[in-house]
Amino acid sequence: MERGPLDRRRPRLILAVALAAVVAVGTFGAAHWQAGARPLDALGIALALVSPAVVALLPRRPVPAVLLGVGAVGTYLALGYAWGPVLAGAVGVLVMVLLTGPVARARVLAWSGAALLWATVVVAAALRPDPPMPAVLVGGAAWTAVALLVAGAIRERFARAAALRAAREERERTAVATERLRIARELHDVLAHSLSAINVQAGVGLHLLDRDPAQARSALTSIRATSRDALDEVRAVLGVLRAEPGAGATDGGGDPSGARVPTWDLTTLDRLAVPLRDRGIEVSLDVTADDVPPHVAGVAYRVVQEALTNVARHAAGVRSVGVRVRRSAGGVHVRVSDDGDPAAPSAEPGYGLRGMRERVEGTGGTLVVGSNGSGFVVDATIPLPAGADGPAVPSEAGHEEASG
């Protein structure tokens, strides 16, 4: 709900106390100096203090507040009590209305209340034997308008400050959500691949534990090496998230967001093929991508990693997998294809595929995944940042698309 400065209790009570002091002191003084006015009694004091009480007690009922404030002042003047500071109480009610609740409604009620107030004052003046000069009434109405204009400016400034505060909080929430997503994506990429490899090696070790202890020992050695590599990668990810020096890199031009991300060397792609090769699946690597900026290399590495992990976990009847990473004039093209059964049911898209798509599209690139009639294909194009230098290698696969 839209709020104003006087929706808070403390400033509203401060205004009410100030109004009560001004009205009480001023009314006693005016009654003393205006000899022709009705002597101030308990009824007069009560009518004069209605407006401060309304400011304190009726902030969320602006229409009754305006009617009570204006009605009390009109009755006070019509009964012949002294002119003067009693009008400040009614103006204070209008200021309170303007500074509380929704701004559009508050503005309409405050200015309508001002018109009603001075219409009431004019009527009361006509009923009295000692009406003030017309210039005095016009001056009073002008000061009321000035008070409302000042209150309106305060309300606009308060609204701008609230909007800026809300925008800052929204940016902070977005930053937190983005950081959580990045943490989840990095850890998923590291752990999914490593745990998949460990699972394969553990199965091999259990199967051969009694028949071929040497081979089982080799599987356990691979599990230890994979676990060590996974721990190193997790440390690298956490080091970047903690902004530790040397833990990662910020791409000087390729990452528009400026986000710090771990970087992986494309020359180490061969180790990603080890779990599949241990299962007897042939994995061919064709990597020709020199001088690729760290951020782009990291995205390409993760695409290959996730694609191979999905082959290990979900593909049916796979005998061979092809991995091709090429740099062209337009960017880095990554293609991972297998010869699995295209008719076999595949797993529902999960965090890995979503994370892969977010990484690629976050750089302005494109990702196509699906069956090509003879297997499954992951086809990604990652654009290079402006001004990136290095040799360009024509990408034969750049014009191929995976259907599905």
C-alpha cells in the first residue's frame, strides 16, 4: 500500500502536539486582544482542540478527519469566538490528509477540504457582527494554499526517496538471486560430472573386485583422482565466489555483466572424456580454439562437460561421441553429438540443461539441443567479445543445426 510521511505514528503525533500548542496559546491570546469576541470557555477550547486530536487519531479516515476539522472551526467561528490561530488547526488537518495514504486520493481530499474550509469561514464571517476585512480572508486562503503546496512538495520528495529505496532493494534481491543461481550452476556442473564419473568407476570396481583385483584397484585409483579434481574445482568455484585473488578471472571485455567466474583451460577437455572411455564408449575430440578469452573458454568448457555428463547418464545405446570446438570469426562453436538411439526416451530437462542454456545465452550466444535423426546433438555458438584478437578457424559445423 502507498504510504506517506505522516502514515508513521511518531511524526504525526509531533505535528498534533505542535498544532495543539499553537492553537491553545494563540486562541487564548486572540481572545484576550479581541474585545468584541465571545469569551473563551470550555466549549471554545474543546472546539479549538478538535483539529489536533483529529491529526493524532484519524490518519486513515481522511474524509471524517476533514469534515470534523472544518466543522469544528466553522462552529467555533459561528459561535463568535475570537478569530485567529484556530484556523491553523484546520490547515494542519489538511496537511495531515495530504501526507497520508495514497497520493492521488490525498491530493484531491486535501484541496477539496481547503475549498470547504474557506467556504465555511466566509459563511461564518457573514453570520458575525465583526467580520474581518476581505483582504484578510484572501490572505488566509493564500497561506493555506502555500501550506498545501509545501506539503505536496514534501510528499513528492518522500515518494521519490521511497521509489529509490524500493529500486535499490529490488536490485539487491535480484543480485542475491543471480548469485544463488550462479553458485548452483557452478556446483552442479562440477559435482554432476565428477559424481557421474565416480559412480561409473565404483560400479566397475565392485564388479571386478573378486575377479580382477588389479582392474578394481585401477578403478579405485580413478575414483581418487576424480574426487581430487572435483575438490579442486569446488575450491576454485568457492574461491571466485569469495572473491579470493587468483581464484578466477573477470573477463576484461567478454563478460558484459562483469561477473567473476572460474575459468577452465580448453586443453584439458580430454579429461572430461575419461568416464565415457572407461565404459567402452569412443570419444573423439577436435579442438581448434586458440587465444579464446577466459570467460568464453569457461562457457565452452561447461557446455562440453554438461553434454558429456548427459550422455553418460541418459543416452541409450551410445557407442561413440564426437566433440568439436572451433573458433571462427563470429565466435566459438561447440558441437557434441552421439550415436545413441534417437527413439529412446530422454530425461526431462533439468538443472544442467537450464544452466547450459543460461550460460550460452548470457553471452549473447545460441544453444540448440535435440535429436538429429541418428543420435543426440548439443550445438552452441558463443560470440567473442568485441576486440578479441586471435586466429579464426572456419567452422564447418557452424551452419549445421540440430532438429528436434
